[in-house]
Amino acid sequence: MKIDHSLPLEYSTEENRLKILGFWIFLGAEIMLFATLFASYFVLADRTGSGPAGSEIFELTPVLIETILLLTSSFTIGLGIHAMRIGNKKAMMTFFAVTLLLGLAFLGFEIFEFYHYVHVGAGLQTSAFTAMLLTTLGTHGAHVTFGFFWGLAILLQVKKRGLTPETTNKSFIFSLYWHFLDVVWIFIFSFVYLKGMM
């Protein structure tokens, strides 16, 4: 395996560069998935039937907390990648761990939010609006849950093997995934919650 020392470790081999390119292509498919969910949501947002509308069930405070948690996690994963690039394994692992804890806190708020929606009569079968709302939020939440376990696996590998071309490549790809989830959340926050509260 030929290592190019003029590049960051995560890009240092041909295989690593191809894996990163492949992951960008995968993110293109993920964009299409969420675009489909958003399009369906926008078509069905006014189809509330006898159920509640967004303005009746959305609460700004928990949504703001969720947004702050995810945006902060995007910042900490960036710091983790910076620490990785300067070869500081301990700092990298610390920032990744903080990122995962913030993701876990986000999931806690989202689970509580789902409980609240069902409690106020906004379940999956209430209306087309609530079905698409819960499907969109649930798909994002499932991605965050997967990301949490993926990030945990990467932390264990870095702890065991150190910062190698393989572990840095995996860590960088994971950071792309995490940033993507944060971007999707910004769309959810802006076009589902804020628009729905108006």
C-alpha cells in the first residue's frame, strides 16, 4: 500500500481516496431519500383530517434544544477531525466522545417528543400530516442512532489501533455522515417546525 505523505492521513492512499469518493456518492442517495420525505411531507402538511396541525403540537423550546445539541455536535466532530489531522489521538477521541454524547442527548429529546406527540393524539394513523411528520423525524432519528453506534465502533478502533490511514479514513467518513445529518436537521428545523408553527 503506497502512502502519500503530502496528503492528510485519511486521503493518503488510493483506496482511502476512493472510499471517500464512494461515500460522497452514497450521500447523494441519502439526499434523494430525504428529498423524497420532504416532498411527501410538504404535499401532506395540510392534510390533518380530524387530527392536530403542526401549530397545535410543535413546541419551540425542545426543538431549539435539539437544534443546539446537533449544531454543537457538528462543531465538536470538526474539532475531532482537526485533532486527528495534527496527530492528537487523545483530543480526537475526546471530541468524538463528546459528539456521541450530544447525539445521545438529541435522541433522548426526540424520544420524549415522540411520546408527547402520541400523548396529544398525533400518532402515525391520526392523519397524513402526522404520519409523514413522524416518518420524516423517525428516519432522521434512525440515522442518528446508527451514527451513534458507528461512532462508538470507530472510537474503539482508534483506541486499539491508533491513528492509521484506515482509522483516520473511517473517522473522516463518519464526520461527513454526521455533518450531513446536521444539515438535514437544519431543513427539518426550518421547513417543518418553524414553518409549521406559523
